[in-house]
Amino acid sequence: AIPEFQQALALDPGLESAQAGLIECGGDLPPSIAFSSYSRSDLSLSLLYPSAWVMREEELQTIFAETAEGIDTLKGKVFFISSLPLGAEEQGMDSMGALIKARQSIELPIGSQLGGVDVDTLAGWEWASVQGEISGLQEPTTIFIAATVKDSKWYGVWAIGPSDTWEQESWPIFRV
């Protein structure tokens, strides 16, 4: 529960229930972080992302990264969202198929380990997700992948960051 309390306090530092929960769990107060808002009408979502991060928006993809170099290399702390129309052979794809497509679209080094798949609903959409460790990089790195299909379009979300700071990071927060 500590990361959830910390995220709640990053959004609203005066939230007494989150302060009490964090104290009870023995967690540290989150650093003071300002957030900027981002919306995508095709996804019917908005999110808050750390204001110090940089963003690059393309036609079918939006990338958020802690540094400009991270956007180009997809290394360090990076979060990105992609959408693509489904091909004729992909019609009828479910969220598990979408997750497989998302996993195949990013080349993970041999030896990378992904955990079990979770299926959750966010804003009325069923998303399949998986988290794991990327091997072969300079530092241990965690990856989170989520994907879904809606209205004949595929959507993928990835978050990549150093494993030692994964739980403390103020990742973009979905609002809708």
C-alpha cells in the first residue's frame, strides 16, 4: 500500500487518510512533485505526469521520459502509449492477444523475465498487463506492459525504469 499512499500524497499533500495510512505502513513521505495533465481523446483518457519530464507526441504514439535522451533511446525512466488500427486478420482480438502484440512490438533482450498476466478493467476497458525484469542493461530494469483492443484499434502502454527506484517513481497516473 505504500506506493499508493505516496502517489495519493504526491497529488494531494494534505490528504489526511493517505498520511495516516503511510505512517501506519512505515513508508516515507513522497518528494514534492508537480504534475502536468495530458489527454488523448482516442483513448478517452487523461493522465498526470511529472512536470519535469519531457513529452513527445506523434500520430500514433506519445512518449514521456525523465530526460530527452530517454525519449530517443527508451532507456531510463520512460512511459509511452501507442495505438494502431487492427488489420483484417486481427479483428476479434481480445486483451490477451493485444498483450501479445504489445510484447512483440518491443524487443526485450534474451533472458528478460516477465511475470504472470493480470486482467483488469480501467475506465470500462479490459486491459491485460504483465510486469517483469529486463536483462542485459547497465542496471536492473523493470518493465510494465498493458494492452487492450477497442473499436477495431489496438492500444499498448509501457513503463520502463530502474528496478531500484521503481516503487518510488511518480509514474504518470491515469485519471479517466
